[in-house]
Amino acid sequence: MPSPTDHPDGSRHEPRQQRSREIVRAIVEACGQLLAKRDSESITTNHIAEAAGVSIGSLYRYFVDKDAVIAALYYRERLEEAIEVGEQVEHPMSGLSLREAITQLVDYQLDRHRKLIEMGDSFYRDHHREYSLAQQLGTENVADGMRRFLASHAEVVRVGDLDEAAFLVGRGVSAIVRIAVEEHPEKLDKPAFREELIDMLVRYLTAGN
């Protein structure tokens, strides 16, 4: 488990001065660069500090341990994703067929989880539930965007309850991929897993049409 901190992004406290913000940014970016090349288990706070060009004392001034730095990196990634997905919620996927849009949704979830695993396999497997986009955007906002999207394909969508379908599709894809991460992470790279997931969703929504 990450060590407890006073700030949700993993840092001990929110840096207020420009210089402090630059140091924190350098530490987090250095951590991301290291994780792109090495497993998180082989990285130490000394490695991160050296890559960031700061003293180990400066690192510990803002982060209690290595997991806290990784948590800050995850937090930044989650905020960036939240902005991107939030735009999609406000403007549901238009101009795409139902299958194309479902494919885009599945690919997004697979790519997102694959990327986070690459950033730190063991850390992500232990804590990925803490970085749910639904928590960041709000489950109601996600469901509303999905409902509007499904309604825009009313000519092919055949479900008994649009609200329930929006919940099942919007949250179901994420849940299935998370289970795969926990039990069979190799599935994220298998084309057959991707295709079966897309087919399952399309068949459910169209009732075989």
C-alpha cells in the first residue's frame, strides 16, 4: 500500500512556490521516464532523484516514498484522461456506427489499462481500482453520456431499458478489463479477447440485429 500522504496526488503537500512546483514536476516526470524503461520493483527513490536532477532530501520533502511518487504520476495521468473523456461525455461519439463506437470504447479501455500496467505492473495491479475514471468524472456523467450515445443509435439499439444499458456498457467494459488485469493480464494483448468483447457488447445492444 502507498504510504499515507496529505495530498491526493501522492505528495506530502501541494507545492505553492514556482520552484517547488518545478521540483515536483521534475520528480514525477523522471519517475515516468524510468518506468517506461524499467519495472517499478527495480527503481528506488535514489534512482528517481538522480534522474530528476534533485537531491534525495528534496524528493523526501515532497514524497514519503517511491509509491507516493508513482501515485502522483498516476494522478496526473488520470487528470489528463478525465479531461479527454469528459469531452467525449459532453459530445458523445458522433458520425460512427454502433460497432465503430463500441470498438473505440473497448480499445480506449484496453490501451488505458495497458499503459498503466507499463508504468508500474505490481503497483497498478494492487491499486488500479483507486484510479477509476468514473470516480473522477462522476458515474452519473459517464452514464448520461453513454445513454445519449445509445439513444443516437435508436434505429439499431434494441434494449429494454436505455438507462440500465448505459450503465452496463459504460461500467461493464471497465469492469471486465479490470478483471482481466487481475487474473489474466496477457489477455489485454490478445486480439481474440478484444474481438469477443466487442461482439458481446454489440450483440447485447442489438439483440442479434
